[in-house]
Amino acid sequence: MDMTITSANERDFEFNDRDFQRVCDLIYRRVGIALAPAKRDMVYGRLSRRLRSLGLRSFKDYLDQLETGGGEEWQAFTNALTTNLTSFFREPHHFDKLREELLRRQKDAPLKLWSCAASTGEEPYSMAITACETFGTMTPPVRILATDVDTQVLATAAQGVYAMERISGLETELKRRYFQRGTGPNEGKCRVHPALRALVEFRPLNLLANRYDVGGPYDALFCRNVMIYFDKSTQRAILSRLVEHMGDDGLLYTGHSENYLHAADLIQPCGRTLYRRARRSAT
């Protein structure tokens, strides 16, 4: 039996090639994500919830409504299709390097750090913990900006409340210092310590925007495991904007599966998944 055909026949809504291509075009124009054909079932599963919520009967109706006057639904559409896979201290060598850099730059404090695809907050809070541990205080001389295009995950990040299993891999002392265990109705959950939360500013940002109103220059800019969703031309456009917010000695921390050989005039490798601004030629 062909399970794929059976599954398609059991769907509540028709979802044809034209519908999928329209979704691909819209999300690419909106946030630069290039959806592969293999993402078709994922797209159906996530957007069919929006159809049910809005009481619509077809993907065509939904996409027509989105294009003719989507309003707030554009954000729901974007939130549904962005993937948010993250964890505390993911790619731990980056946080070892961040600690080194914070120590080296401490005379230049306050230091500015930016997590530009912050998702549900594990990355910027890991940066904040690293700063606290480096300087031995809950009020280190750093400010962390955390941005994401998905407003739903940003709201989760700002709350700083997680299931206990999310911090199960952390050292016992780090759990004790930086997280508060929930009791009663919050049993099984933990909350980021308020002092840690105070170090991070959460703000929505679409990396496809023509300019980023984020200030700077930043000593460390984390842009990890997000560029893989963009094609090369979009990556280059984003990088050209990111480097404008990096200090001359700032570091760009990238994902292990990302490489930027096509943007050597913008950034230069300087370590394991680390980049600096390329030197500007004299004019």
C-alpha cells in the first residue's frame, strides 16, 4: 500500500503543487526562507492549523486572503513556517571562545553582544550565563540584544520559563545559580533568574529588512544555524548588513554547517566557525 497516497487522501484540505509553490514564493519574499520540496508535508501540517483556526475551506482561500490583505496573519504565517531548534550551550566551543573574548575585551566594557536568531531564548541566555561566569557576578558589564522574526518564540524567550528537561544537560551549579525551580502548578518547570533576564533585550527583527535598527558596534554577533534556510544571494545580502554592526575587532559566530566562501570580501574566517570583518581596501 502506498502510505503517501493514503495520507494525502485523508487530509482535510486539498494541497496541490500550485498551493505549495505559492507558499514557497510568499515565505521567500517575506523572510528569505527557501523551502525545499521535501518540506511539503511540514508546510501542510503547520498551515492547516491556520486554516482550521480561521474557518477556511481551502489553501487557495487562505493564500488569496493572505495576499489581498493578510494584516496580522502575515506574522502567524511566518511563525508557522519558521523552524526553531535550539538548546542551552549548543556548540559549546563558541561559549568557551566567548569567555576568552570577554576577558580580553573587559577594559572596553560595557560589551555588546547580539543573538540575531534567538528563537526561544536558549542562545542569548547561554551568552548571559557565560558573561556572569566570566566576570563572577550576576551584573556583568555586558548588554545582550536578542532578535528573531518569529514573535511567538520571542514571547517564550522573554518569559524565560522552560521545562526542566531543557536544562538537564547543564552542570548542577549552573542550574542552581541561574534557574528557579517551579513548585505547585509550575512543577516540572524552571524560570531564568531575574538578574539573568535583565541582561537581555528581546526585539523582533526580520533579517530581510533593508536596515537593522540595532545600534552597535557589537563585540560578538551570534548568527548560527539560520543562514542554511537562505539561498546564497540572500545570505550575502544579510551578511552585508550584519557586518555594518560588527566592531572592527568583533567576531561573528556561525553554525557548523554554514560556510561563506562566496562572501570573502565581507567576512574572513578566523577560527572554527568564526569570522571577522574583511579588511576594507584603501580608497
